[in-house]
Amino acid sequence: MTTLFDPIRVGDIDLATRIVMAPLTRDRAGPGLVPTELMARYYAQRADPASGAGLIITEASQVCPEGQGYLDTPGIFNAAQVAGWRRVTQAVHERGGRIVVQLWHVGRISHVSLQPGGQPPVSSTARVANGKTYIAGGFAPVSAPRALRSDEVPGIVAHYRHAALRAMEAGFDGVEVHAANGYLIEQFLRDSINDRSDGYGGSIDHRCRLLREVMAAVAGAIGGGRTGVRLSPVTPSNDAGIDSQPQALYEHAVAQIAPLKLAYLHVVEGATGGARDHAPFDYAALRRHFDGAWMVNNGYTRAMAMDAVASGEADLVSFGKPFIANPDLGRRLREDAPLNALQMPTLFGGGEAGYTDYPSLEAAGA
Ligand code: 8OZ
């Protein structure tokens, strides 16, 4: 019987365990949105597969300046950012870990103060989201977006491709395309948001086109075996209203990208960070369209994760909040040890407090 603690080959990447650190926004990048030495330490603390993760997925990182929606989130589009990320990948690899970077474009979940030239953020639509983002000075309502013209979409796809190549330069083992949680790609997927009448809107097939083009460009640039994707079929995050036909939409989306032979598909079950039964969805039916590794997420306890892997329901399980508070979550799961509690006030922004100072069992003298 397979366990959470057994190795697995995911595309071209060999992992020591099936325990994954989920992508987690922490808003601690340095000037120029460059990853810092402190970030390298944070990831390194979680990198040893004997005590930490079999695979780390970095915090979401914008593929271009327009892709930013929150203060101090790292970029993966220029040479200085690549140099910063190289410190992270080296520190993780020195501990025997594996790490992929999550490629992100927020679309309309942004604020003019974060956009080049103070321009409106871009999206599939010109309709503003009902939501807040985090900018200099605190939380603020997101800005009204501008709908991308059809002839601008290839430029967006090119940003993902360039960022994937930058990721290889930075020493990552691969990338995960963030197509979840109400950001740009999901703003194209769902008919609750996408109100276009061009080749990127209307039918399910047209709404899946941006995802398909991004995945083909990224996999074409670095190889499908180094490319994963994250989907959240029913999440309400960031004012993403549920699609009129979520099952048909997401099954089509997955069937369309399956020929790219992607390393893995990462699915957020239910409402991201919330109720797993937020809306009905048949995840097993979604999986039937995909033959790569299947990674599940959202509120998994130790028992749920062990069951999911033992039953074959999932190949990998990602943990978010538990990995923030427990650098040695892998060891704690293995030993069924108690977990540190998460401190909410230090989630976004700041320094070492609530970031690199959570104690491991070893540090606690256990
Ligand atoms: C929390 C705060 C800011 C961004 C996501 C990248 O939901 C995020 C995010 C989460 O995917």
C-alpha cells in the first residue's frame, strides 16, 4: 500500500515524499520585488524531505509588472529577481529538497497604485471585482479593470513563457501555472466573470483558450514534465462567482491540456481555505481526463491525507497553513506529533516574526 511518505516521480521530477508545501503569499519580497535572503531561509527550513516537504511550491510570483496585485509579492520576470530566486533554489537543493515556482497574473485583482504608470489592471472584463487587496498603507478595494483586446492576449501568453524560462535560469525544478482563486486565467474560464464576445469568450471552448495557450507555451518552453497547473473549480475566492456549468467547464479545460503530458494537476477542493463542500463538484470525474500526478489541497488533516494516498484518490497532498506554522510538518505527520498554531497577524508582510521563527520539534527539544 502506498503511503504519504513514499517517493514518487512527478513528470521529470523525483520526489522523496508525497507531502507538498502549497503556494502561500507572504508579501516579504525586497526592493524590485526580488526574493530576499530571509525568504531563502524560510524555504530552506521546509526543504529537507525527511522533516519538511517532498516538494515546495513557492508563493505566487508575477510573470510581468502588470501581473502584480498585492504589495511586496515577488516577481519572476527580470534578471535581479532570477538572482534572488537562485539563492532560494540553491538553499532548498542543498537540503535535498525540490522546488517549483508558481507563475501568477492577478488580472483584475489589483490596484492602480501597484500598476505600471498607475494604469487600470487588465482582465477578461471591464467589470470591477467586489474585493480588497493589500497595498502600501493597508487593505483597499481593487481597482476597476480594463478588458484586454484580443490582440493583446498573445503578449500575456508570452509573459508566462518568458517567466517559465526565467524559472529554469533561476534553478527551479519546474513551474506551476496559477489558474485558480479568481485571478487572470480563472477570470477567462468562468462565465460569471468573462463577458467577452471574441475568441476568448462565450463558449466553454473559447473561455478555456487562454489556459490552453498558456499551458502550451509554458510546456513548449520548458517541457510538460516540468510543468504543473493549479485549478479551483468552485472556489468563490476574489469574487469568482461559480460558473453556470462548472463540471463541463473544468472537464473540458483538463481534457484540453491533458495532451501536454503535464507533471501534475493541483486541485483546490471547495472554497480555497474554507469549506470543502462549498459547492457540489465531482473531482474524480475531473481526474479521469488526466494521466499525470494528481495533487489535492484544502483543509487536509493527517488522516485525510493518509487515506487519500492509500486509497489512490490522490498521488500528492499539499498543505498550506500547517506548513507556515510547522517548518518540520513532514516529520510531525510521520510521527503524528502535535502541530504549532498559526499566527494570523504575521501572515502578510513583516520580517522573521511568524515567518522563520516557528519552532521545529528539534528546536523545542523533543
Ligand atoms: C492570499 C493573499 C493574497 C494572495 C491566492 C495568491 O489566493 C493568493 C493569495 C492568497 O492564490
